[in-house]
Amino acid sequence: MDVTAIFTPRVHTHRAGWWIDTQRVDRWPRLVFPPSHNMTQNIARQSARLPDGFLQQSLFAYESGLSSQVIEDKEFTGDRITIRGKELFNFGLCSYLGLSDDPRLIEGAIDAIRRYGNSYSSSIAYTSLPLYDELRERLSAMIGAPVLIAGTTTLAHMAALPVLVRSGDLVLVDRLAHASLLGVIPTLQARRAKIERVPHNDLELVSERARSHDGPVWYIIDGLYSMHGDLAPAAELRDLIERHESLWIYCDDAHGFSWSGRHGRGRFLDEFGWHPRLVMSYGLSKSFGALGGVVATQDANLIKAIEITGGPMVFGGPVPPASLGAGVVSGDIHLSSELPALQEDLTARIDFVNEYAGHIGLPLSAREPTPLWFVEIGGTSTTASVGGRIMRDGYFVNVATYPVVGKGHSGVRFTVTRYNTISQIRGLLNSINDARRQYDKDEDVLDLTVFE
């Protein structure tokens, strides 16, 4: 029961039932698990279908506690979690405004369960709870346009885009658009739409395609890109859509919703403003503190068409009563005078991250006024070492490697919420900076001592 290492050995160590040598090479080690690891063997049978190195990376990340972990806490505390017996400050949470455990949302969820049970098992194509109308009313007031509510943001995309995009349309997908958007591409291709992945924020290319294509052109983007934390150029995009009558923009602003913009509608919509050829989608499971996905556009008939013909809207399950009840309460908060103070409280933490990172020389991929950031490390193995070192210091972050990011561009992604204190944030930034400086960026080193 050993591990075959395809590299020059440097250190021999044992962890979690397998042996491995540290590496100093350009490729990930090939892991051979004991026969008793039935789950691993089953996964290995599918390895030929996975991108090169993805299986090994995923398994190592799991074994070392960097990903796919179940927290051991009996109650949610917001700023910290326990993994494998170690308490960590949590910088991987997307509940930016800290509404997940707000007593008012909890009571709204409980009240909905008392009245309607744990689930209302009917397609909304037939019947739905009155809570849907209550939540739609509040979301429409927040966003300033008619809305529909799907089970998740992914299901919202799957419902909306096949209805919006027609045969012969050209669909330009930003290279960094969220994976939930990419999942709809096969359906659009089956409907004979033309698909093209385009470089990130290459508006010159989008303009050229809009001029040359005979028919509608869709540009699929994020309002706030969820890996690197950069914002879509709203003002430039507004100018672009005004210049090209064939251009439509479909914007997923799941990470920008609630914590920014008037009534929480997001910074992108605040800056871009409504336009007849703009379609917005949002997520309710992050800063909003509930569950579900939202599609909004100015054309109420278009919203109704998606609602009654979009596949997941007809055949998918409804949003649970608890999430609808919590969402109604959250909507009231977002429409109240309380929201600006919550947003300002988070903004103070965002400003601190950007200022302190600059002070200590921590290279953030984007230094924008958003609550998520990415620090590129480089090689997959070195990134795992950095992630392990950060965990050893008492902080949990998201380690991102290929194929989530490009080969050679692995790094650590972290978020900040209202749960996190300034002291915790300062400690995290120092930990990331110290960890990345520990390893030479020109070599890929897996240092297993940080996981012991």
C-alpha cells in the first residue's frame, strides 16, 4: 500500500492511509490508493474521462482537507468552522451581509413550514404557494422589473436561455463567465445557435461580431466575476448596446446581488441601468440569505414565456416553503432603510482588504470594491502547499486549480462577510502573504509537511 511518485523524492511522509513523496516537477503525482479505498477505486475507473491531472488533484485536495469537506460544527457561527478537529476562521462563505442566520429570516422560514409543510410537491406549471407571489413582488420592487423565480441560479439559466436564444443567433460567452452558464451551451447548440467563447472583457471583438453577424447577438457575462472578483465594465457595455441594435446582454450577477446597489439590485444594474435588450439573473443563496434563482427583464411577456415554457420551470421542483418564507423577510429588509447600513458595514471590510493588501504587497488579481479576491500562486502543487499552510495558520480559503482556472494559474480565492472581524481579515492577509513567499514561484513544490 504505497503511492507511486513520478518525481524526484525529497521528503517521505504518511497521511490518511497513503504514502507520497514531495515533488519538484511540472506534473501532479500519480496516487495509488490501498485496495480498501473502494470509493477511490470507483472514481479511478472514470479517470479516463476526466481532464489530465484532474482526478489526482481532486483526490489530494479532498484527502488534505482543502476541498469537499463536511464541517463538524453543531451550530452555525458565521465567522468560523471546524474541519478535522481544527477550528478555522471561515473566508470561503458567500453570505456577504450575514443574513444566513438572521433571526427574522429564520422565523420567516419556520412560519412558512408551519403553514405549508417542508415541501409543496407540485410543479409551478400547475399550482404554487402564495409565498411565490409575495417574494416576486418584493424582488420586482428591488430590481425594478418583472421577475421569475427558479429553484437555483443554474436552473434559471437553463430555463431562460433556451427560450431567449433562437436558431441562427450568435452567442458570445465571456471566457470567465460562470460555469453554470456554460452548462446551457449544449442545449443552445442543439437549437442551432452559434456559440463562441471570447476573451475576457474583449468588447472590441464583441462590437465586431455585432456588426458582422446577420441576426441577434447575445453576450453572456457575469456582473461580478466569481473567481477573480472583477466587475464587468458596465458603462462601456451600455455604450456598446446603444451602438448595436442587434446586441443583447445576459448578465449573471449572483455574486453582486443584495450587498451592493440600490435595494440590493447590484452595482452592475446601478451603473448600466435598465435597457430593453438586457436580461439579468441573480442568486438568492448568497448575500440574500435564502435559496433560488431569479431572471429579470423589462418585458413582462418575455418573463411569462420563460416561466410557462422554460424546461426547469415546468419540470423542476419548486423552491421549498422555508426558503420562500425567508426570502420574503429578506426582501422586506432590502426594501427598508436598514439595508444601506448593512452594505456600508461590509464596504468598510472590503476597503480594509484592498488597502491592507496594498500595504503589505499582497498581489490581488483585482483590487475592486467587491467582497471576493483571488491571489494567483502558479503551479497546482505549490498552490496546495500554500493552501495547507494557510489552514495550518487557522484560516479556511478556497484553493482553485485546473480546470477551474487555467493550467499554471492556480491560486487561492477568499471572501469577506460581515461575520469576519478586521482582526481576522488582517491575520488572513498576512498568512496568505507569508505562505506565498515561502515558495519559489518558478518551481512547483508539494510540501506535505504543512498537512501533518
